[in-house]
Amino acid sequence: MEAHDQYEPILRFWRGFAAYVKAQGVKPRQLPWYRLRALQYIESSEIPLRQHRAAQVTAWYKRLCNQAGLADWQVLQAIDAVEHLLRFARSPASTEVDWQALRNAARRLPPQHPTLARQETFLPDDLPEWKKRLTREIRRRGYSWRTEETYRRWLERLCRQAGSESPDSLGANEVRAFLEALAVRHNVSANTQNQALNACAFYFKHILERPLELGPFAHAKRPKRLPVVLTQEEVSRLLLHTDGVPGLIIALLYGTGMRLMEGLRLRVQDLDFGYRQITVRHGKGGKDRVVPFPAPLMDRLRTHLEKVRALHQQDLEAGHGEVLLPNALARKYPNASREWRWQWVFPSARLSVDPRSGKIRRHHLHESSVQRAVKRAATRAGIHKRVGCHTLRHSFATHLLEQGSDIRTVQELLGHADVSTTMIYTHVLNKGGQGVTSPLERLGAGSGQEMFPGQDFFEQEKAHMAG
């Protein structure tokens, strides 16, 4: 009986924790795992839970991320369990820690992430011969990994519809039927159909060496769409609701006009504080370009780089500190991967195993963490437009044109191959729709009237009915 009384407070605590976690929407079958993760956290420190601060959580998180064999979902589950534990225990750490930032940093790059997949140089032995020929030709021409993956998937889909194991045995009739099915049966957009057409045309022209002559076929309708652009006031509200590293990246995307992956792939040597410029390496189409370095972000980035350098030093002392290098630089300069200038500007808080080489590396942040931060900030700021990371790039270009920048300059900053692509941003400069004034605004002009004709009649009718 005395033993039971001794353990009753502990049992009551865990029963309360289980009820609290269940009330937060955790499924019953996950409760034992949440309790296990919470118990592991409690055993990691001798300090009572009610005295835990952010330092205890940070130390636990680093040990958790360095554990081998843990999948992303397991790390996320552990973070979720510890957050619930500290909130249930009313610990100061529950409000001091940015839990969403921990979740964002816990996501590793998957094996087929563009940053990793673009380094792939080998071809699996079990890959069909037609896919090997396609892959070799795409890489020989220097196309991006996204293009390689997209073309391969479209050709696989073509083979499935035609009931063939290889596109080599297919002809124009099968391709035409495939494209028409996309437009008529699946109701895809014009861009999607053109993507499939480009994949088929590339294979027939460069692999089979016989041009694809389709003749007339059903094309998907191409609507004329304009990009979503935020006003400068909306951008200010958006940035006010961001913080931490994702907030710094969001501000940098708007201040430079970079694409999301271009910003995440920045290396330390790409930031030139002296000339106040940032070099974007291997952008869309494999092109390099220079963008302005926003002055308001220089001090924030210096402070951020000091933290990144300290993290890199910790990795070196632990026997890690390597970073993924482009092309064959890792073979040409074996020690370059540990040099400070090659490190990511926005590294992940978690070490991960490279699926290609098996080496333990620290990759850059996953793009989903920034995408969620943008969506969350837009909601909190009360912006009802469809806002994404690319909206910041649209806004950058439009605001430069509003300030009087030359369109050719904007074209160079965005990295557009053709100025006609940049011309789409001029639509916002035509205030009020093509620069005209609505005829409703002209009613009563010059007579001092502020209402349209007949409005006084309606006002009198409303007053009469109310009486």
C-alpha cells in the first residue's frame, strides 16, 4: 500500500499527460510513443521539468538530430511529444522555444531532392536502356535535374498509355493520341500538355534521330494569366509576421528577386559585403548572375553567419563539416568541402547521411520550411491574395519598375532570357486596368456631386420604407 502511494503522483502525471496529448488530436495508437519520447527527454536532464528553459531543449535537440537511424517522422514526433510535455508541465521552455523552427530544421533533403540529385553521376544497372540513353543525352546537354526527371516521367506515362515497354517502338500516332487524351480526357493546362510534348519531341529528335511530325491535334486552351503581386504595404505587413532564419530568407527573396532554391543554395563566398552584391550560381538554365545586396539585411546576415560559422566549427571538431560541392570539385580539391567559403549560408540544424556517398553532411534548409513560413505570415498579416515564395519575386520586379528602373535592368536581375518574359510585370503599372478611369468615377464630375444620378431617389425610397 505504501509503495502504491509512493508511485501514485507519477502515475497521475502520466495519466494527465496522456489525456492532454489526446486532447491535442494525437491518435490513441500513438500515445505510447509520445510517452516514450517524453520519458527519454526527462531522462536526458536532471533539472525538474518546471525549471527547463530553451537551453535544455536545444541541447536535447542536438543530441536527437545526431542519432543515427532516425527517420524524419521520428524526429518530428519527438519534437511534438516534448512540446506537449513542457506545455503540460507549464515549463518556461514551452514558450521560449520556437517549436516550428525546430520542425522545419528537422527535415532532411530526400534522396531525389534537386540539390542532391543534380550531383548524381552513376546510372543504376537495372535502369532500362532507353532511360539510360535519355539520361546521358540530357546530362550531356547540361539540362537541370528537374528537366531530366520530368522528361522521364512523361515518357513513362506515354509508354503506359500505349502499352509499350519503350518509346522506341512508338510513332506519331501514339504520341498524338497521348497528347489529345491529356487535353480532352484529363483536362490538363496548356503548359502541362506542352511539357509532355517537349519530352516526346526531345526523345524522338535527339535519341531516335527522327523528328516527330504530329500534324494537327487537340491543344489544351492557354489562358492568359497575370502574376500575383503584393503592394509595398502588403510586403511590409508580411515581413512583420516573420522571424528567425525563415524570416531572413523571405526578406532576402523579396530584396533580391531570387527564386527560392537560388536563395537556399547560397554559399558563404556568394555574399560580397564590400561590393554589396550577391552572386547567384547555376540559376535557371545553368546561368550565373549578380543581384543587389539589400543594405537593411547586411547586419542581420553578418550576425547569422557568425552563428553558422560556430556551427561549422562544431562539426569540424566532431569529425564532420563537409558540404556538397558542385560538379567534380570534390575530386579536384579534396579539402574544399570543409572550407568555410563553401558552406551553405542557410544550413539545416540537422546532420544527415548523403544517400549517394554515405557521408555525414549538413545540407541546406529544406524549401518546405520557407514555404510554410510565407503562407503562415500571409495569413497572420490578413493578406487574402494567393501568396507564395515566388510572389516575392513578382513583387520585386514590379516594385522596381514602379520606381522607374529600366526593364532591361530588371530582366538581367531576374535572369530572364527574353525581355518579353519580364514585360508581364508592366501590367501593374497601368493603374486601374490599362490606365483608364472608370466611367462611374466620372458621373457628376464638375457639378460637385458625389453620387451617381438617381442615387438620391433610392435614398428617399429607403427612408420611406424604413418609416
